[in-house]
Amino acid sequence: MPTIVQRAATAKSVSFEDTSIAFSSQSNGKLRKTYWMFALMNRGWLVNLGTFFIKLAFKLQLPVKKLIKSTIFEQFCGGETILDCEKTIQKLHQGHVGTILDYSVEGEDSEASFDETVLEILRTIERASQSNDIPFSVFKVTGIGSAELLEKVQNGDRLTDEEQDAYQRVRQRVDTLCRRASERSVRIFIDAEESWIQDTIDALAYEMMDRYNHQQCIVYTTYQLYRTDSFSNLKKSTATARSKGYMLGAKLVRGAYIEKERIRAHEGEYLDPIHLTKEETDRDFNEAVAFCLENRDTVSICLGTHNEYSCQYCISAMQELRIAPNDSHIWFAQLLGMSDNISYNLANAGYNVAKYVPYGPVEAVMPYLFRRAAENKSIAGQSSREYRLVKKERLRRKGCQSK
């Protein structure tokens, strides 16, 4: 019997080349700015140089905030506050794309900052509960608890009384967020992190699912399919969810910490947890998509991906299984400022789509922005593809104007 992949090969796909839809929300001025942004990011050496000088400028307290806010920050972030993001939320909504408010402040590591982050994420849940514009909230466990503590818990290290109290506070913060999300019927993602703390995060996520996902899928954990064990973990956790009678929320991504993972595995002299090749990661990602669709009685998924083939693969598999494009258990998500050709064309075809919209004080979200710049540089052809599509749309508009 043919597999889903083979049977779905003849299914109707969605074109990701339609730039008139992809950039419909951008004025000529905004499109011009986007064009120059990706033209610059398409040059790897310039990204490295720019990152170096921005870090230096902040260290020397030079007045560069206004420049950054009007360029890279504007491209990839919604604003400094939730209120600042309203314009972006509404613009995405006009294109039938949802918003995921992502409080992207990093580097804080104190009990006071952890509590403040909880309060901010609670605000995103409240905003999400007010309309259908925001289908998900999201948080990282390291935003509300010490990474060092999470690692000790994963390693089974003996905790001091103070550390035990601190870990109980982490659990309470996680529960506070998931409980409020459940009370407001707002889905919430728990983002994936490094392998040396991920088991601790997973344990918290599954505990929350067993508590809040029996009536509907509220809590989602994240599977990084570049890890060799993620697909098997997904299958095991699906079986557990089915046996316990709750829905498994699964956000599927490829992974974001490959360099850190490889370096640490080499230095620690343990087996690298990451697939050796991209092809192996792609295989596991697509097989995970098929598995989740076939087990949709138990699993709700979100494909967090900028990979066109994986999106087309999911579309084809949904059609083969006669799953409606707007099935509430299946979502696609991309980052603000990237892959609009995927987001807007999927949404135009009736699929559920949302954009991660990072926000926070400019200085505090710079680590996030540096990763976006590096990601565009490192993903094979990403900047070139973004640049080509924007260029194509500018030429299209000029052609329309000349007629």
C-alpha cells in the first residue's frame, strides 16, 4: 500500500511564488525598505560586521537605538510593548494571519525578573483572550527560571533546600501561566531549549498537559526534529497522552541550537544529540507531520517552519486524509519579517497561520535580533530567497504601474 507521501504527490499544492499575495500588506515604501534590508543581509560579511558594531555601540552607550528601531527592529519585531504591537496585529489580521505575542527579553536571571516575565506573559494571555487575532501565547521556561537549576534537576543532582524552593517556584510559575491559559481558552506554547535542560522542560510540559488538556488542547510542547530522539519521543508521548485521556499539543520545529549542541557534545565527549545531516532532520520532520495527522484524534500540531517543502507536504497529506484546511487542530507558524510568501499564501488558501511577533525594549531583544540575522545568513539561501521574492514583487508593481 502506498504511503501518505506517495499518495499525496498528486494533491493540489499552494503556490508560494505569488508575491502579490505575499506582500499585499506592504506599501511601496515598506517594500522598498524590506528590499534593502534583505539586500544587506544577503551579504554574510556585512551581517557579521553590523552585528559587531551594534554590540560595540551598545557597550559604549552610543545613541544607535533610533537607527536600530527603524531598521532591523522594525522588520522583525512588533514594538516595545503589547500596545505597540497593535498595528502589526491588525495588519496581520487583515491578511487572515494570526499573531503570537512573543516577549523576547533575554539575559535576565533573577527571581524578580522571573516574576516580572510571568506577569508580562499573563498580559499576552489576556490580550489573546480578547479576540481571535491572537491564537497562541508562548513562553520559555528559562525566562521564568534559572537554566542552571533546570540542568541540575535534569542531571539528578542533589539540590539544596534553597534550590528545591526555587524549583518549586518554577513549577508554580509554569502552572500559573498554563492555568490562566486554560481559564481563558488560549493555547500556549512551551518553547524548546537546549538538550541539557529539555528533559526537565518536557516533564513540566507533560504535567501541564495532563492537568489542562483533557477537555481541549491548551498546552503545547515543542519537538526539535534535528534531535535524533525527538521523533521517537513524540510517538511515546502520544501513546502516553492517549492512555491518560488528554490531548497532546505538539509544535514541530527543526531546531535552533545546533552550534551550541555540537560544541558542548564535543567538549563533554558525549554522543552528539543532533542528526548528522539536514536530510535526516528533514526526514524526521516530515514523518512527524504525517504521524501527527494520522493521530489527530490525540494530537494537535503547529508546524513552526520556513521550509516550503514541509508546508507543501503537510498540505498534501491533509488533502489525502480529507482534513479541512481550517481544521482547528492544525496550524502553521513563521516569524515576523520572514517567509511572508509562505504565511500569506497559506492563509489565502484557507489554512490556519500565525506569525511569531517578538516584542520588548530594543536593548533587551537584541540577542533575538542577532539570531535572526545569523539565521538568515546561515539557512541555505534564506536571505537570497527573501531578497529575490521582494525584488520580484517590486518589479511586478512597477510593471502594473507602467501599463
